Amino acid sequence: MSTLGLFGLGSTEMVVIFGLAVLLFGAAKLPQLARSMGKSINEFKKGMSEGAKEPESGAGETPKAPVPEKKD
């Protein structure tokens, strides 16, 4: 048995999954769905790489609200 597909799935399994996706979402929605999933994955990777960096000085501090001056 050959596992040339993605995640150890064979070509038959990939065709069945793709066919089910077409039935569930419709052929017109699939490109939009794939595009939004790709953007989500890229944003997740970007967030993970930013989270792994060491925070810069003052980057983790919350800005303080200005204190109103008293008028006499």
C-alpha cells in the first residue's frame, strides 16, 4: 500500500474527502474556504513566531492613563 498522499492518506481517500467537501460546501465556495483557511494558518504561524520572540523593553507594559490635574 502506497501512502503518497497528505497525512498518510492514499489517493482514494483524498478523492473521497474532496468529493464530500464539494457536496457539503458546493464547488463555488471551496476556493473561498481554502483561501480563508490559508490566511488563518499564516496568521497562526505569524502569531506563534512573534510569541516565541523575547519581548522588547516596555512591550509588555500597559500604558497608564493620564492623571487629571487639580484646579484650585
